[in-house]
Amino acid sequence: MLIDDYAAELRRALSGPYGPKRDLVVEARHSLLDCAEAYQAQGLRRTEAERRAVEEFGPVRDVAPGYQEELTASAGRRLGLLLFVSVPATVLAWGLIWSFQPAETWVAADRPEWFTTASRLLDVVQLAFGLYGGLALLALSRPARWIPRPRLVTRSLGLSVWLLLPLNTLLGLLISHASQLPASTLSSTPVVLANVLTYAFAGTQLYCATRCVMLSRKAWPPAAARSR
């Protein structure tokens, strides 16, 4: 097998974020090219030098698991960073809106007894979101990686979003409904922008979480490689 064929097979075998995946394949290809050039300098023909370099590098079924582990950690880092940034941004946006609302539109509203409990529970869920995202980002970072199985952190991060995001959305909707804000307030530009920001972040979190769960459950080596 020649180098370009090997790189193409490795690319097909891997799953993960486009940028890191491309970088890993390019890095592997450059390593193979360097090795082939060294063999060529020893007198081998180009095709034979490439075959020798590929053989020395190892079969894709043996090389892919290490690369896939890094891609899975990369997906976890992206989700961790997203949570660490987006959750405080959402809380800040809504905090500013509540702070600038006239007092008579929300303090004096006849709210149900569960309003305060739901509001505090929402604060706890959002705090857990942000903190776990930051901890996962730290645990999965290359310089500070101290966990033996980063795949499990990526998986737990994705599953936590699946579990907590619906709860976070439900609490937010209940609190918004119970606040009894006038229609003019709900349709104001700041509230509309905050809603757009909130749902955009939620959709991105759900997409990244789904990718993390799918990547972390991927079996290696691939079935196609095992059957060879």
C-alpha cells in the first residue's frame, strides 16, 4: 500500500471533529513521507520506499485506536469549553434582563409557591453545567491530562447534557411563565435576543453532546478492519 492510499484509509477509519481529524491524518502522512524519503535516500525506488514506510508504520487497525482516542478527547474538550463559556453567558444575559426590569412588573406578581424552589434549582443546574464543563476541559487538555480513560469523561459529559439540558429548559420555561411578565416585556428586544442566545447555545450543546456520546461508544478496531 502506498502512502496516499494509507492516509485515505486512515481518514475513513476515524471519526471526530473535522479540524483535529485532518491534522492527525496530515501528521501521519508527513511521518510516512519522511520515512519513505529516508528509505529512498538509501537507494530504494519510490514505490518500494513508500511500501516499506507504511509497513513500518503499522496497519490502520492497529494505529487507528490511538488516533480515535485523541479525537474523542478533542470532542470532549470542545463540549467542555462550550459549557464553560455558554452557561455563564446565558446566566449573565438573563441576569441583566431581570436587573433592568421595573420592579412592579415582577416583584409584585402573584407567583406560585414553587417559584423560588424552581429558580434555585435552575441556578444549581446551571452551576453544575458550567463547573463540570470546566473540569472536563481541564481533565481532557493535553498538558494536564491525568485520567487513564479520557473516553469515559467525554461520554459522561455528553450524557450529562442529555440529562440536564431538558431539565434546564423545563425549569426556564416554568419560571418564565410563572413570572407573569407583560407581553410588551416578553416581546422586547433584550428578551428576544436572550431567548435566541439561549436556544442557540442549547442546540449547539445538544449537537456536541450527541457527537461525544456517539464517538465514545465507537468500537475499535472497526469491523471492516477486524475482518481483514
